[in-house]
Amino acid sequence: MNNEEIRKTVSVNIKAVREHLGLTKRQLADKVGVSYKQVNVWESAKAIPSAEKLSELCKLANLPLFALYMKNMVEEFYDE
């Protein structure tokens, strides 16, 4: 996977996690200690969260860190 594919996969998975948790972008931002704009940047695949923020997202969603890098994360972990 190249960098662009990684960013896209992580962004899709962050959005899926947020929606699975029933959170708005602002609520997710508050829970992980970033701005609403930063969540928007992540979900639009412009950047990947820092390792610290990825860890916080995974703890919040009760997921292993590697899950956010999986193309089939939603099917594997949320059975949707």
C-alpha cells in the first residue's frame, strides 16, 4: 500500500468508527482532544492522526491499532 492508499483507508475507517459510535465530528474531536477541523482533515484523507491520537481512537472504539489500517475493517470488526 502506498501513502495515499494508507491515508484513504485510515480516513474511511475513522469515519466508520465515528459513525458506529454515534458521534458527530465535533464529539469525536472532544473525546480525543483535537479540533473539529482536525477530524475533518483525517476523514478527508489529507492526513493521518499521530500515533497518540490513533491509540486514543482505538481505545475509544475498543479496537486494536492495526484495525484502522485494514481495508475491510468495518466488515471484520463491526459486521455491517
